[in-house]
Amino acid sequence: MLRPRIIPFLTISKGLLVKTTKFRHPKYIGDPLNVIRIFNEKQVDELIIADISATPNRLGPDYTLLSAIASECRMPLAYCGGITTPDEVEKVIQLGFEKIGISTALHSNPSLIEQSASRVGSQSIVSVIDVKKAALSGRHQVFTHSATKNTGLTPLQAASLAQECGAGEILLSSIDRDGTLAGYDHNLISSLADNLRLPLSVLGGCGSLQDIIDIFSRFGLIGCVASSLFIFKGKHKAVLPQYPAEDVKIKLLATYASRTIIV
């Protein structure tokens, strides 16, 4: 049975751990394997790894690095970045990853989701929808290629397409909130949460545990995903991977069980 999860999100570029702000200016922050070892000790629910250098540079998955990550990691793993064929999906799953995130290919080759789901199961296919407000219209639209290409689709249109193609989960990512610690975009989330059958996880802007409580209590979502919150410490953003202790996490998840939907 699906349950709410609190999920760290790690961004890699050319094999190095980096952090972006609004999908720009990647800053080197360390070795991904070292951070994974720390998350192992903290008994993280699940971990998402995204290679932001893959699609823009037309690169496939770095199987050597992914193999090392899977060997080191003791928690469920998801991978996003540069996936273009069902064979690549299957190979990454065989390395030890439970889920594959598909973003750009949803728009360039929607059949990839259906073909991949038929091989590894819909539960292993996550449609990653990166959203920001378009400069001209001011409306939320879906972007690909590290937020450089506007697909012209609304978040709901993209999510509906992914749902029809056989994805098992949606990861909704706010480009405008990435790295800002300004809190999740509730209006954006509401546009999907009220209109989808698929489990929905959200990413972008989480700056405190209270932000997670607010999401669970309002939406009852399956996954709260965060990057900066679990990587940086203090106002100077020292790199210090962290995660809620078990007793704290139990209290956070209790808000899901007793949630009141806000209209």
C-alpha cells in the first residue's frame, strides 16, 4: 500500500553532486556517494537522484556511477535523467533502482512510458513534470531541458498525458521555487491534486519541516520531496546532510492520517 513519504532529492552533474537555484547556476557541493552513506544512517524513506547534465548534453545514464550508487544505497532509489529508450529503463532497474523518472521523453516520445511500463511495471515509472510561469503569459507551463524549452502544455495537460500513457506516479517540480526555501507552491499543487488519479509527489521550495506538515495536512499527498532542506544547515548553507529523526518523522506523518482538507 502507498503511504506518505519524505524524500531527499540529489542533483548530479557530470558525476558530481550539485545544487541549483531555479534550475540555474549549479554549485558543486560534494561527492554523491558520501551523502548517500549519511542518508543510509538516517534511514531515509526513499532517495531520488537526478542527472541534470544528461538530457541537455544528449547523454544517456552514467551506468558506472549509477551502479556505484545502487551498491552503496540501502533505501529505495529513483533515477531521472537522459532516459530515451525502454532498454535504458530496464538496465537502470536491473542495477538496483526501483523507479525511473521520465521528463523530456513524455513530450518527444510519449510511447516510451507505455513501452517501459510494459517491461518493468507502471509502479516503476514516474512522470517528472517541471513547471514554471512562462514569461509572456504568466501562467504555469511545463518546461524540459533544464527549464530551457517550453512544451506549451499546462501541468494538468502533461499529467493527464502521463496518466494515459501508463505512468504510475507524478513528480511535480516547481522551477520557480527550486533552491529558494520559500515553501511549496500550493496553488500549483492544487491544480493537479484535485484532478489526478495517480499518486502525486511534489518538489521545489521546501524550507522547513512545517512546509511538509502544511502539505500533508492540506493535500494528503504521497510524497514530499526536498533538496536544500536535507543538504544545507544554517543561514550560511553549510553542507550538512540531515533528515528527520524517527520520532519526528512519525509526528510529521501523523498529520497525513488526521488531515483536514482546506478548501
